[in-house]
Amino acid sequence: MKFCIIGTGAMGSLYGGGLAASGHEVTLIDARSEVVESINRDGLRLDGIGGDRRISVQAATPDTASGRVDYALVQVDANNTLAAAQCAQRLVGDDGCAITLQNGIGNVETLSDCLGKDRVLGGISYNSVTNTNPGHATHTNAGQTLIGELDGTRTDRVQLLCEALEGAGFETVISDNIVGVIWNKWIHNSAINPISAVTGLLAGEIAGNPAADELQDHLLSEILEIVRAKGIVLADENPAVEIKETSATVMIKPSMLQHMESGRQTEIDSQNGAVVREGQALGIPTPWNHAITLLVKARSACPDRVKKSD
């Protein structure tokens, strides 16, 4: 099958490299010409838990990418979803579709507005990856990939994508409530990532820090009130249990802290910023999420003062 991976950061590199290595025709798309040149010249390097390998794969900028693909995997950060959707609209074939594996809420809606809801799939990845250098990603934690039709039906295109991802080494599950899955991960990330970003704590250190743990409780209370008010049917009805377990045991550096340390724009607006926007629309106060959103933005505006932690 033919794939394009829009966004060749850590996660895009992982999935693009895996699919290419398993025999699919893959084009990695990135707006950074130096990244495209590096991959075309030296290949894509993946290391970490799956071993160290260099994969030959084609790369292009959005302007130079051409041809038609069966699947466009959108892996950009949430600040660039609209541009990615416009790129996917141009490259996806008549019978093809786009799928987002991004964090946050609103990405599915942006893709649907651009391509049409019937040409969009939802998805979430529980893999953890870090970017070492352009064209080099390190796989640090293997987790499930969940995909599905937005209406919960089982279709051939979802089954074929599942088989392709499984063949590339990704444990993949088809969900009949992918929207609920996406909201579950949004809750998870919004309760953990910004705390790490402003404190420097690893995810698994939050529960052992009384102040951080109490802050998480306040954030989570507001988030779950939004979810109830919107009538979202979550895939996991009680996400607080997993969030607290992660906050006590999983010693990883969340992506928002990585972005903070590297001076990149965070995805706070699609996480806790989205809590604030949803609360405003529903008439629900969200002062704790508003405060953490402002703190993340304030700290990310001073990248030279952000101390990198090992």
C-alpha cells in the first residue's frame, strides 16, 4: 500500500520507518527542507527498544510531494493540523483516507472539515519516541495503537490499515469507540503533561510530589466536568485510575516537557487550552486549567531559562 506520513518528528519517523521497512511505499513529508534532505541522503535512523537500524525511505516537503496515496497519517503537532489537512487533501486518492494519531482534541474535526468526515479515521498511539537529530528517532516505550471509524463501524479500510500496522511491528487494536479513546488520551495528557512541563518532573514523579498531585486533582476535576457536560462516552469510564498509576510508575519525559526543553512550541492549546475553550462554551469555570495553560505559555516563552533534566 501507499502511505504518506505528514510530519516527521519522533512519532512520524517511528511509524513511517516501520511501514517502509515492512515493504510499503512510504513518503515522509516535512516542511523543514533540512530534514527532508537528511532523510533522502542518509536514510531514516530508528533505534531504541526495537534495535538500531537505518531505513531507506523517500522524503519530500509539502510543496514537492506528489502522487496519490491510500492512507495519509497525520503526525504533526496540533498547531499545524490545518496545513497537514490541506496537504492530505491533495495527496489522498479517491478511495483513500487520512488518519490522525495526534494528541489533543480538535484534530479530527479539522481533518473532517478539509477532507470530509467520510474520508477521515481516528487514532491514538501509546508509543513513546524521542527525536535525537533530524532523521533520527529513538523508540523508548512500546504501546498499543488504536484506530477506528468515527462512527464505530468496521470497514475494510480500517482492517487493511490494522494489518499493515501489525505487519510493521505495531500492536494495533480496532476500536468501535475511537472518539472516546481520543478523549481518554486527551484527559490523560491534560492531567500529566503540563505539570511535567512547568515543574520538570517525569510523569511517574507527579504522584510522589504532594503539591503536583493536588494540582493534578484540580485539573482532572474540571476536565471530567467538561466531559460529562458534553455527553462524551469514554472508552475508559474512570480515567483517573490509570492517570494516577501512570503518575506513580511511568518514568518518562512527556512530549510537552520535551518541547519545552528544546524550545519548540507546545501543544497546550489543544490540551488544557481546549479545556478552557470548552468550559467557556458550556459556561463551566476552569480556573485551574486556565492557570496551567498560562504557566506553560509563560515558561515556553523563555526557553533559555528552561533547565534540561536527564
